[in-house]
Amino acid sequence: MPSLPELEPGTLPPGTAGLRARVRSFLAEASFTPRCDSWLTGADPAFSRALGARGWLGMTLPARAGGHGRSPLERFVVIEELLAAGAPVAAHWIADRQVGPSLLHNGTPEQQRRFLPGIVRGECFFAIGMSEPDSGSDLASVRTRAERTRGGEHGDGWRLTGTKVWTSGAHLAHAILVLARSERGSERHAGLTQFIVPLPAEGVTIRPIASLSGEHHFNEVVFDGAFVPDALVLGKPGDGWRQVTAELAYERSGPERLLSTFLLLRLLHERGADPRALGRLLARLWALRQASLGVAGALAQGRTPDVAAALVKDLGTRFESEVIEAARDHAGAEPDPGSPDPLARALAQAVVQAPGFTLRGGTNEILRGIVARGLGVR
Amino acid sequence: MDDPLLAATADEILAAADPWPALEEAGLTAVGVPEEAGGSGGTLADAAVLLRASGYHAAAVPLAETGWLAGRALAEAGLPVPPGPLTACADPRRVPWARGAHRIVVVRDGEARVYDPAGLEIVPGANLAGEPRDEIVLGGARPVAAGPCGADLRLRGALARAVQLTGAMRRALELSVRYAGEREQFGRPIGRFQAVQQALAELAGEVAIADVAVRAAVRTPDDPVAVGAAKANASRAAGTVASIAHQVHGALGVTAEHPLHTITLRLWSWREEFGGEAFWAGDLGGRAAGSRDPWPFLIGM
């Protein structure tokens, strides 16, 4: 009978204490207003560049690719400190988390030379074009098409036509990684290819999709015959599905799936919330962090713990909302985005972002489906 | 990683109906207690392998009590670990397995005192699974041995029960997955229905998170933050796991005939023993309240 893989607790390598101390002292000096869900809503290019200058972006990329050759567990230390502080890390988040590793695994030397150093410096931000108006959870149904074009003024390449939605940060990004159907008549997981499109580009229109709070984080990105030269195809044509899914364990199990509302927890502590209520949250978070660290450890050993990553995201994102409920119980503040009271403000940020916690990066229902398949019942 | 040979041996022995004699014969009743002191040797992680297996098989044996609690306390007090089942307590109420114990170790005020139960009044009690949870009346009884011991039995007991809970929860998961694959309604196995799949996935999530957290706590068994968080989380998970397992099993699961109850009765008992979620959440929250910043407090650095 298929069963759950056992997750060993992750162990932080020696030397991370010093790294953690350096991040903390940087954060203590840095000027920013902490916010909930800062990895999606807190974009600050200058802050990203400051992190890059300290060697905290592209950490796991090897030196030959312009990175810092650090382990995924060292990166774990840096990002959990940044997230726990509510630091504005959104601008570079996707480039650092998944585009860098993806370029390393699938990119040509030329693509790596062109994009990785900028990612590492915090000067090149990426967006990811996956979902479409008619393709959400069912990602394999994407309809954006890539058609072959030869001998034009820019040489051989592809023309992209279609629409991507919920594209976080596309309005700030220097490039977008697009998943498109490159084989006419292909179905499902076959015939998909990833393309790198530097922005802005002719034939690409980026329009804001206002969030329910009125804020602008998401975009609609319309491709109207936008040209992509062969040199900017990522990986092998037709191999897009495998490339996209290979990164999912990285995307789903990180501390950003537990810590989006940590600022609220910190404020509850500061305001002297009921110790038992605080302790319940801390106990849960302690356990979830061990699991997230366990997945990071497995990834560092070269394994791909997809089921465990799905579990962490399912339970972690639900924990993020538990913190909101505890903050509401503590009362003393009503959510108000413009309030001078940090608790009222953080509560407002958390409440309006919370529906997204259990949607983005694979809905919790999809994740539980992955777990059920791992259990052998599906 | 668990020692695979030990895990296989533990699994084989603890699956049997009355495993105590076989545990004694294999010298596995006091794993984690140094051999020089009369224990079985091995690490605390090895001891956890046995406790996890005892939880998985719902084995009615004082394994946590003999080695993890009494044996380690005796060794630390410089006292020999006697043969036979043992137990230990700080509080004379709800003492696990007191009535069948060869010796009872009371750890209080920085001292371990060893009593012969024959000289004590024992008021029987039990948990939901029928495991003895007795009250001992020391009266004027004189200990047969004593030595200095600073062990925190509540902390140790909490970690032991947390380990047992993770074993029992894993079994609840396996029973539920198997049943969902076998039981047919509306012409197909109930595990083919998304509603059931989603419930099983939630069950699996709780089991996996509790398991990795408890394994992490076993590595730092004297850290009250780690142990408290692990027990609070395991106790919380136990309720969710028992409830989903029963929902999946339907009416069959609530019968005495089906083995599920041997697991769930223990989940509902062990989650309270040595402190449930509320106790450990209060302990953790109280410690956190005394810290300047909850983040370094939480991650211990």
C-alpha cells in the first residue's frame, strides 16, 4: 500500500547562526514598514538590491553561474528571517525562488549569463505566466499558443498569442517566463514549452488586475503575436510541463507558506495577548516549521518530496489564517488599512490577503488531491 | 534515520498479543538507558523507535514507563535499574501502570525514591483504553532506595506520549486508507469519492506534521519549547486524526470488533496525559510572553 514518505527533521548546517545574526542586524538597520504577506505585496526594488549586495539573492546558484554556492538550508535561514520581519521582498521573490533555479537547470549558458547575474544582484525581477482566464487549477489546459516563425528580421523564433492572468508583479518585472502550447493540436501535458520574454516587449500588454482591497499586485498579460527568438526558449520545446512541475516542491514548502501573517503574531505578543492563545499558535508554527525545514533538507539532498511539500502548504496556509482568528479574538483593533495602529493595519492586510493564501501556488483542494494520490486512493 | 533492524524487531515483537515477555527476552524494555545502569543501552532515538511501534500496534505494555521514565531517572540518580516492569511519577495521581509494576520511582524535590508497590496502597484507575492509571498512597512507606535526580517527569512523559501518539496516528491513517480502498458504496470504493480523498489527505497532513515535529523534539528532549510544542501539536492532531478516521470507517469503526478503537481510545487518552494542548500552549505562551521577541524564542536562536 502506498504510504506517506517519512520526513526527517531538517538540520541547519553549522555556520548558519552567524548568517542569521547578519540578516538580523541588517534588518534592524533597514528602513521599511513591516507588513503581512510581504512576499506578495511588499515590493521595494531598493530593498531587493540591498539584499543582493549582501549576497542574499540567488544564494543557491553556483559561483560559475554568478551565484553564491550556498545550500538551500542557508537560503532557508535568510528567507525565514526576512519573512518573520515582514520585510518587503516581493519584487525579487519569484526570480530568487524559482526562476533562478529553473534557469540553472534548464537554461542555456547564454540565458544564464544574461539573466542570472541580475537576479543575484536584485536588479532583474521576473514574473511567471501560468494561469489563464480559462486555466486555473487545470494548468494543463493552457491555450496561449506559440507558433513557429522563420527567417523574419529577428531570425527564427516563435510568436506568442494568448492571455495570462494573476501574474504577480508583472508590472515591475524585467522579464516573464511564459508557459505556452507550442505544438498545434497537442493535448494536456504534451506540447508545452516555456519561453522567456524580456519586458517591456512589442506585442505584450500588461494591465493591472485590482485586488479586492483595491491594491495592484496582479496583472493580466496579453500576448498579441509577441516574438520570442529561439535563443529565449527555456529548456527543450515540448518539455514545459516537466520543467514547471519539477519546481513545485520548491514553490510549495517554503517558509512563505507559514509566515505570511507572522507580523500579526508578533503584534499579539507585543500587546500581551492571552499566553495560551499565543502558545497554541506558536506550537503549531513550531511543528510546521520543522516540516518545512524537513522538506528543505530533503531538497538539499536532491530528493523531490512533492507530497510532503503539498502537505506543508495545505496545513501551513491554513495556519496563516488561524493567526488572523486569534488576532480577532484578542480584539482591541478593527481592521483598518490606513490606521496609525500597526495591529489594525496588519489585521487589515492579513484579512484581505487571506483568501489568496489557500489559492496561490495550487489550491488546497488540488494539494490534497496530490496527497490522496500519494496515499494510493486516487 | 531510524535504525532499520531495530524498527523491524520492534514491529515484529509489538504486533504480538502479549509482547512484554518477548521485549524482556530481547532486552528491549529499557532502551535509551545505559547498560552500565542495568538498561538496554541505545539512544533516545532508538527508544523512540520502540515507543512509536508500541503506539502503532496499540500495545498494552508499560514500555514508556519502564525505560523512558523510570529507567533513565534511576540511572541519573546512580541507582541500578531493576528487572521487570517499572513506572515513575512526580504526582501520585494517575500513575501509569502502577499496579503491575515491580518498582515505582517517585521523582520529586530533586530526588528519585524507589518504592516497592507491595508496601503502598494503590487505588486503581484507568484511561479510555483500559491502561492502568492508578493513584498511589505513599503514607509512611519507606523507599527501598533513593538518589539525587532532577528529571522533569512531566516533560519526559509528554515527549514519550507524543512519540506514542505519532505511532498510533500513523496506524489510524493506514487503517483508514485501506478501508477506503475496500469499502464499496454506490458501486465503487469510497476512496474514489473526492470528499473522502480530501478528508484522508487532511488526516495524512496532520500525521506527517506531527511526526516530523516529534522527531525533531526527540533530538532536543530537554528543551521545553521543543517538547511542549511537539506535544501540543501531537495532542491537537490526535483529535483531528481520530475524528476523520472514524468518519471514514463509518459505523463499523465504532464497534468493539474493529481494531480502529484500540487506536482511537489511545489517541483520546494519550493526548491528555502529561498535559494536553491547552496545558502546553499555556506553558509555551507563558515562556514566550517573558521573551522580548517571539521569533528567536520560537526557533531557539
